[in-house]
Amino acid sequence: MKAECVIGGLISLAVIAVLSVPAATAPAAAAGAKSDAVKLESIPGSPVKRITLSETAAKRLGIETGTVSKQPIVRRQMVGGLVVAQPEKQPATASPGSGGSIFGSAKVGGFASPAASPTIHRVAAVTTAPPAGDAWMLVTLTQVEWDRVAKDRPARLLPLATREASGSELLARPSGLPPVEDTKRSMLKVYYTVPGKDHGLTPNTRMRVELQLAGDEEVRTVVPYGAVYYDAQGATWVYVNTAPRTFERQKIGIERVIGDLAVLSEGPPVKTAVVTVGAALLYGAEVFGK
């Protein structure tokens, strides 16, 4: 509660400071200009207030708006990846009765049981060298994760958060090689390739790898994430632009955040204008204004 008061007070002071600038330079007769800069009105049946800004106040607060829209949402998963010099070769198929895959099981008396004494395959490096300049990206997935991945879609490569972002988007395409079983960890080693010589990747470099998941793209209602305001209780809101320089706070539900978009489970209808820059200042003016 103390933190809420402190933050709210700072926001309120920021709003007052911004809106008070004209009053300091204007004639004394304009002493009432501040009260005209922000007008608060009660909304029947609602705890929020309608905010109307003067043209000068709107410019000084730097209010910017975007719109609620419907967009296709591609499901993705972020995993860790490692640049390697070359991939490993798929081990030979296990002979019948040897225990088979590490993911396999045997049936005894009609009941499934773990395969006994699975054969541990030694994995050797491929003998065929990759095309000159191409880079190999290794990601390690569980069987369930591999089943969910879109096998024909490229992966997006991103630097680690602690490193500088690369200047251009880097994509790795599926290698077409079957996954290699990592018997020690019960995981699958999956390879992607980055063709060409200008990728700037070197072996043993760790990166983040964004994989596209299988399934049709969903068209969902989204809002720019910059429009989302979190209050002290963690509730999510947007400020709807109902008329020129007029705004009302509306509660929203967020299903998930993808990049710079928030997927809504509830909220204003499509094409509604919402504040993307200045929501915190509007909140300060609404909650702490008189």
C-alpha cells in the first residue's frame, strides 16, 4: 500500500509538473489554466472517471493511440540452442529384442513395462562435411516438444539476453536430418542449418531459438502491449479514446503476451482506439486529481 501511494504520488507530481509549465510563463490572469487542462467527470455506475484534456495538455503529455485489432497468432516456443561445427549421425536401428529406442517399452503379460536393458548407441560424427560456410544449430527437445514443433517451418535465432541484438533477423531452416537420441538425458537432438557465409555464427556460440509450433494460426483479438496499464493490485487496464482528447479506463483480460502484442480474453471491441503512450500519466491524473 505504501508503495502504491509513493508511485501514485510520483505519477501525480509528474502530471502536475507537465501541466503546470504554461502557468509559470503565462500572465497572472491565467491562474486557472491548470484546472482547465484536465477535466474529470464521474461515469454513472462506474468507479472510473472520464478524463478530458485540453489541446495543450494532450500535447504536453505526449498522448499517442493505437487500435484493438484481430491478427493471426502463431504459437511459438523459445528454447536454447548451440552452434556446432557439424551434426551427429543417427545411430543404427536397434535389433529386435535389444530394447530399442530410449522412448520404447515392452509388453509383458499384456501390460506395458519399460524396455529392459536398452542398447546405448554410440553416436559418431557424420562423414559428409556440410556445405562450406553453412552453420549448424543444435537444439535439444523432449519427445513431446518435438511432436509439437512444425517440422517444415524455419526457426528464428536470437542472441542471449546479455548480449547485443544482431542487426538483422537470422533464420535457420530444418536440416531434414532425423533427430538423434541423447540416451543419457532421454532427449532428442534436433538440427537446423543457417546457409551462406554472412551469418556471423561461430561454433560453441549459445543462442535463443524460437520454434514455430504445429497447428493452424489462430485469429485473436489483440492490443499493443504498450497500451496495457497494471495497477498496484496487478489488474490490467487500457485507456479507451472515446472522443477527441477524452479517455476512459477499461478493464481487460490478458490471455498471453506475444512480442509487442497482448492477446485479449476480454476487453474493448475491434477498432477501438486505445492509449499506447501516456496511460500512466492519465492514471495519475484520474486517481490523484481533484
